[in-house]
Amino acid sequence: MEVSLRQLAQQMDRLVQPRTVRVSELIQWHRWGPGARRSCREIAQRHSPNTSVAIRFLSYNTYLLKAKLKLPDPFPDVTLHAKPDIENRARELGRILRTDYDLACLYEIMEDEQKSHILQAWGDTPPAHVFGGRLSSLLTISPRFPIVRQVYKPFDTKGKCYDINVGVTSFKVSLDADFYAAKGVLLTEIETPFGRVEIYSTHLMFGGGLGAAAQDILNVIPGAHMTPSNAEERLQTELQQIDELVAFYNANHVDARNVALVCGDFNIDASAQTTDPSGQTKYEKYEQICRRFGTIGMRDTWAEGPFQNEWHGGQTARNDDGDGSPKEGNFDNVCVPLVGPYGDLYCDDTKKTISSSDYVGRFDLLFVQDPIPEHACNFDLARVRRRGFQRQDVTKGFLSDHLGLDTALYVSQKHT
């Protein structure tokens, strides 16, 4: 065996202190298709530098929102309030991506300007990347592996809107900012030496966000009583957008040899609990998400993968963009720091911390396709960690109001 059991365990959960690991644990931490032979020798081959590649991966809402939304005439355009220190944060993020990651899916990149500031870290030779376009919110960067296919599909479902008739013309307006955006799903297919990986990234509708001034402007029409989407209306729009994502996947996942994953900011709290009349705890929102991805053989790697965590946990945001929501300056209410020489904030998911705020949740999710015999490669994941990015000047806090999902993807040659 080229590497020891301890070394293999360290690769699969690299932030834990070295310890004795049982073979049964190591086998459990890997993904096995039907009829696969589970052995230490097979695991060692999956981590051999000759027959595998390790891809450092990040899925991250960047908090780089800055956009101008065009409303239909005769209404004036609306400029959304830019998040603080947006240019410097974008540049700092780019430098981290260049040193720490081989593949990154980013959200809340609304304008070319923010994309350019991130890519400045690579100087005159920017890495392979795909931008969904202005107001799409989606940017995927692949510095190490070539991008061989890219497809972007805006969502047809945009949320609550009103038909306005003015004389001989009519148009639709909404008090949800994302109605005027171009949110959708971005397919980025990368090629590794042992197989191709399809990444479907998304950022679902948030709702609201235009503020009171825009509401006053749009409601100037006699008899108009427009309101932003309420919580239930938002959820229904988001679920319909997931349905569109699944349909997009079914239309574009045409090569069964490729492994696929879905990641993004879903804006649905997967940690939210409800209690039925019998007193049983339920996760209705999360279960609705899982049912949809279950139809395409995908499961949530944070909650249902080899390293399982409690559903009522793993919150990935400290704030909400709503005008009346509280603003927290750190992640103390959602993340117990992992003790160790890691140089950044990683969360210890063995310790439970749940914010009681209605404005935070486990919004950021990573779903991965289950192994099937048709896959051209093995596909394993190191433990998915929530990571917060402290700014270079620590007195300025963090790069974003979200935690990123950090892991390593192991793509390896199949052995018959």
C-alpha cells in the first residue's frame, strides 16, 4: 500500500488531529456503486497520484452584490445598494482562490466588474472560467482543469409579478428584485485525466430587495397595491426553479460516463424544523428539496454523505438581505470554530450551534450523483467543511455574510 491508513484518513478529513482510524470508517467515507469491491487496496488506488487527482473545491456566496435593474418604462431604473468595500473584497477573494482552490463556484457576482476584480489575481493570464452573464449571479472558475462544455439557462419562473395596463400597452412589474435579474442554472463541464465532471451551479430567487422607495414608485398607479413575495410565495417560486434545474439536468446530462454535482445558494433554509400535531419533528422544506434531487439520483453530501451531520445545523449565513433583518458581524451564532492550526475559520460540525434568528439558515447546498456502473471514474469527496474567510485586515471582519462549502473531490481511475 503506497500510503498508510492514517494518511488516507487525513486526506478524507484533513482538518482533524491525527488519530487511529478503523478500516470500517475509511471504507464508509468513500462512495461505492452497486457490486463494488470494498477494500483498503481499492481505497489506496483511489488516492494514488498515478491513478487519481484531488480537486480542491469551493462553493461560495461572495456578498459582492452591486447591480442596476432596468424597470419597464415609464418607471426609473433602480440601483441596488452595493455591499460594502466590494472591490477590495473581490480582489482578496481572487487571491485566496488562486492559492487554495482548483475549482470554485461563486454566487452574487452580478456584474462584469466584480468578475474582473476577482480574476485580477491571475494577472494577464486569467484561468478558465464561465460567467453566466450580467445579473445571473453565477461565476465558475477552473484554474487547473479545462472547461469542455458550458451551458446557461435562465429560469422561466421569476416570482410574483403584476400585469400593468397603461392605455394601449401593458407590462409586468414586481417588487422582487430577482424578477429583473437573470438567475438560472449554469452547467460547467471539466475534463480530468480520469473522467469528466459536470457542475450545475445555481442561485435561486431571494424575493424583495427593492426597498420602500421602489415600492412607492410602482404603487403610484391608481388602484395598485403591489407587495413583494411573502415567505410561502418565495418558497413556491424556489421549488419551481429547482424543478426547472432538474429538467435542465435531464436535458443536458447526456453522457452517463460523466459524474454530476449540483451546488448553490438555494435561499431555502434546509435546517428549518416544524412540529406536526403528534409532536414529531419534521424538515418539510428540506425534504421537498431532497425529493426533487432524489429523482435524478443525487443526495446532499453535507447531511447525507459519508460524513453525516445533523439536519438541524450547518447554517451557512449570518445575515439576511432583508431591510429589517439584524446584522451580525461574525459567525459566532452559527459556527463553533474548529480548534487547530488552520489559519482561518472552519466550523466543527461535531459541536452543535444553531442561531435562533429567523433570518439565517442552511441555504448553501451541495448535491452529488450517486455512483452508477456507467460512470467512467470513481468520485469521492473529503468531508465537506463550512469555511469563513477572514479578511486580510482582520479588523474588517469576513469577506462575506455566508460560509463557503469547502471540500476535496477525488476523481480516480476505475479498476476492474
